[in-house]
Amino acid sequence: MQALILGTSGGIGAAMAARLEGQGVAVTGLSRSRDGLDLTQADTVADHAARLAGHSFDLIVNTTGALVIDGRQPEKSMDAVDADAMAAQFALNATGVALAIRHFGPLLARDRRAVLASLSARVGSIGDNDLGGWVAYRAAKAAQNQIIRTASIEYRRRNRQSILVALHPGTVATSLSAKYASRHPTITPDHSAEALLAVIDRLTPEDSGSFWDWKGARVPW
């Protein structure tokens, strides 16, 4: 089995790669800090995908993402919406995911079960939004979910055993959530990675195009 993990310099990505390697999976890891993979820069995505031409991955997981970009904190109200901050959120958490699917998706195996998963966030659920705020991050994650849903339809035509899903990793004790996790129970990156891999293992082609949390429950759109 071959797996490609995007974002292996982050807590969840590193933990997921380590767990897969412990299971005997051949893992290829890419990150911005170590390899120069930047999902906001299309040329770096295309270049890294080209270098992997010929691979046939059973699993591709995008673990990249950010809540705070360039120091811009999540908005508490619509009065705080800033065009540049919103554009930055979409560039990484939505457009970046579309670019990852465009360039790395063709490396998914076509003759057997193959999974492409991307870490989204429960706050990206429109149906689950009862608190408001965090406008740019919520909207970018909701857009990511739509991108994955749309791509899943296309990939089903390429390989009926393909599975594309969005995953909520839980409130994980990483630098991304440290400032905002005090009111929520957190889990470690390793716990999240273990749980997410268990969810992935249980998925079937009928689940393609859906949104799941780390506990194995569907998340409403």
C-alpha cells in the first residue's frame, strides 16, 4: 500500500505518516517547510505532482490548513470582515484543496479502492452553524467541502472504487487551535490521526462525497 500525506510537518500529518509507516505502508510525505509544497502557489503543487508521476497511491490525505493567516484572527462579527483576510483563507483552505485534487488526484490508483481525504472543520458545516462568527474560515471550509463533493462525482467515473471525503479531525492540541481550544476538550495529534485512519478504513465507495468527523459520525453540510 502506498500513501501520500500533504502537510507532514504539522501535528496531524506527522502523526498520520508515522502510524501508516508503523503499519508497513510506504508513505510519501510533503510539506511547505521541508519540501516547498505551498497549496497557495499552483506551480509548487504542479511541480511536486509531476515528480511523483508513475506512483499509484491507495491513500492521499491533505492535512494542511490554517485558522490564523498573517496574524489575522477569526472575525467575531460581520463588521470585522476583511477582503484580504478572506482571500487568504480561500487561497489555502479552498482553492489550495482544489489545486491539490487537480494535481495529486490523478495519482490515485484506478484499479482498486483508493481514498482521497482532506481535513476540513465542523465550523465549515452550514447546517451545524448556530454560533456565527469566524466568517472567512467557515466560508473557506464550506467551499472546500463543496469542492470535494464535486470532485467525488468526477472521480467516480474514473474509478468506481474511489472515495473522496472531507474529515473533521476534532479539536486537536496543535498550534493552530491553541488559542481557541480552552473551552473545548482537545485530543492529541496522534489520537486524531489514529481515529481518522480508522474512519478512512471503514469508508466504502457509497460514502464518497461525504463529510465525517473523527468519531466516525457524518457531519451535516
